[in-house]
Amino acid sequence: MGEIIAIASQKGGVGKTTTAVNFGASLAQLGYKTLLVDVDPQGSIATSFGYGRYDIRAGILEIFTKNIPVKECIHPTEMDLFHFIPSNVWSDEVDRKSLIGASDNSILKNALNEIVDIYDYIIIDCPPSLGNLTFNALIAAHSMIVPIQCEYYALKALGRFLKMTRNLKIEYNPDLQYRGFLLTMVDMRNNLSKRVINKVRYTLQGLVFETMIPRNIRLAEVPFYGKPAYLIDRSSKGAQSYLKLAKEVVEQGAKQKQQQQNEVAEVVAA
């Protein structure tokens, strides 16, 4: 069974979609079959793969409002192992309200359960809010990655987000785990970035990824070129940092599986 990872943050502008696209592409580059699911009504994922409105057959809107089979919403990318489900909400305010107002918190979980065995990783790009769409994503997810921009206001928003996810775990998804907190838009020439890094690592300790994502022009160019940074310039700092993150996540998962196997072996031997 594949792992469903939500990329979530209460604050916008922290590199959430950038992380979803480039982290997913890096997993595919490492040989893992990966699906990226966009539940953010802004619909930036499709742009990141060069898709326009009339290139999309169906997407997250139909999953939430028309109960369409999830397999009909999957679209290919330039990478064979990398697919995506778009958030196909355009300028229609009625569609936007229908998607945001979907009342069942388990819609996405039920849909992804149909395909979780097909993929090694399913990455969900969440909206920058704590509404129903984010709840759907976190109820469907096995784990989450939380991007943290290296600025003061990002730290203030983090506390509210942690409180929400703690309550959600208790009530809806007790198995939800933190895969890690990811420092983004890092500029080591900036003293503020250094202070935020130190504060986050001191507060969250082992939950913070060793990998940090730098400010990088190649990452900003993803929507313009309609392809992940790895396909634009694989030697760029941005592309290499996400490849490093993917390797760190895979290695982390392997260690967790080995630990679980050891625990089972101990129980059987007892």
C-alpha cells in the first residue's frame, strides 16, 4: 500500500505548492510511482504541468460534487511515473462554493482508498486554510509535511496549525503522523533566516527535516515552463534540494518499516 502525504500549512506563501510539485517529481525521478492531488481551489498544480482549462477532463471538483470515479480524474505529466489530479475550479463562483462547502469530511479518503495500492506515494497539496478541504486531506492522509517559511509570521501561524492538527488526530485520524517540518525559502545570508531556523529546530527538534529549501529562481520558474524544476535544470540548487528531501523521506520510511518489523518479531518471539 502506498503512503498518502499531505503538504499542509495554515499560512499561504510558504512554498506549499512548490514543495508538492517538486517533491513529487523527485520521488518519481527516484523510481517511485507518484500521484499529486490538488485540493487547493487556486488550481496551481495544473499550471505547473502546462495544463490549461480545456486540457482537463475531470478533477477534484467532480470527485467532491459528482462522485466521479477517481481514476477518471488522473492526468499524465512529462514524467512516466508522475501523475496528478487537478483542482479544476476556474472562475465559476458556484463551483468554488460547491467544492469548499462539501460537507462530508471523508470524501477524499474514500476516493483515494480506491487507488492507494496503485501508487508508492500520493501527495496532497492543501489550501492555505483550516477549512473542509484541508480537513478532507488530513483525514485521508497517513502523514503530513509542513512547510515553514523562514520568517517571523510563519512561526506565529504554526502554533494555531499544530493545535488544529492535534484536535483532528484525536477526533478523526489517530494514525496521522508528522513526516516532518520543512524549512523553505531559506537565505543563509539573512540573519532572520538563521534565527528562524534555530528557533524551529530548538522547538521541534527531531521533527524538522535536515533538508532545507533555498530561495531559487528555478523553483519560481516552474509555472512558466510548465514542468518541475528537475526537468528545467536538474543541477539547480532548488531541484537538488527537493531531490535530497525525497531521499530523506524514503530513507525515513524505510527505517520506520524496519522498526515496525522488529517490534512484530519481538512480539512473535515472546
